[in-house]
Amino acid sequence: MKKFDAIVVGSGYGGAVSAFRLAQAGLNVAVLETGYEHKAPNMPRGEASEWNPEAGRFGPHTVQHLSETVTAWRDTAVGGGSIVNAAVMIRKDDFENWPGCIIRSALDPYYDLAERMLGAASIAPPARQATA
Ligand SMILES: Cc1cc2nc3c(=O)[nH]c(=O)nc-3n(C[C@H](O)[C@H](O)[C@H](O)COP(=O)(O)OP(=O)(O)OC[C@H]3O[C@@H](n4cnc5c(N)ncnc54)[C@H](O)[C@@H]3O)c2cc1C
């Protein structure tokens, strides 16, 4: 039986980064993921895309109405939320009363690193539309 030094459950942002860092530190790591794998080459594009609201397709996930006021948008996949999220990276405002006396500025080096590794780029604000 194959042995691992660490087993990470879930391959979303948290799990993927944890597994990456553990492997970088020289550990033999396994990642357990319950979801299926979307590979870029076999992801349908254009008209056949999984995201095609006009054709009634809203992506690789399930929308479930739990009650009149609660709707859950859920599914599982290799990559977790990174498969469906909007890829917007916003730095948290200053805050108080976090555990461990964390202060906002202490996070800046990690925001810098994450933005560099993920290739974050600014986008231009939308052009104002002329109002009639
Ligand atoms: C539609 C949408 C848009 C978003 N847009 C943004 C955005 O623009 N910017 C932003 O910063 N954040 C955004 N988010 C939030 C962001 O995606 C999540 O905060 C992030 O994915 C959480 O990461 P995570 O690793 O904690 O969990 P997840 O990414 O949810 O990963 C958990 C993983 O664990 C797996 N798993 C669960 N249970 C088991 C089990 N028992 N065994 C094995 N595997 C299991 C799941 O399949 C999943 O792959 C968005 C989220 C959604 C849903």
C-alpha cells in the first residue's frame, strides 16, 4: 500500500495551496477530491459551452431552491470554487477584533504573493454610458 506523509481533503483554494506548500516542503502528499475533473481541452466552448443560459445551461453546478428565501448554488469539482468563481481579488478593508491579534497590514505580503502567483491584473472601470 502506498504511504503518504500528508493527506489533504478537497482541492479548492485552501486544499490546493496546502498540498502545494506541503509538497514544496518535501512531503509526499495525496489530495482527496470528491468532485469530477474538468480538463480545459474537453470543456465545451462556444454554443456547446456548459454556460449557455439561452439554452438553459448554467454551468457545471446545481441550483437548488432550499426554501422560498434560500437558494443554493452547489456542486463539486477538482479545483473547488475556483472552477466557477468570478476571479475577483479584493483586499480586505482594515478590521478589528480578529483572533490572534492579526492586523490588516500583516496580510499585505501574502496578498502580494497571491496576486503575483495568480497573475492578478487591474481592469479599467466600465466606461460611463451616456444617459439620454
Ligand atoms: C459563484 C461564486 C463566485 C465567487 N467569486 C469569487 C471571487 O470573485 N473572488 C473570491 O475571492 N472568491 C469568490 N468566491 C468564493 C471562493 O470561490 C471561495 O471562498 C473559495 O473557493 C473557498 O475555497 P475553499 O478551499 O475553502 O473551498 P472550495 O473551493 O469549496 O473547495 C472545497 C473542495 O473540497 C471538496 N470536498 C468537499 N467535501 C469533500 C469530501 N468529503 N471529500 C473530498 N473532497 C471534498 C469539494 O469538491 C471542493 O473541491 C466565489 C464563490 C462562488 C460560489
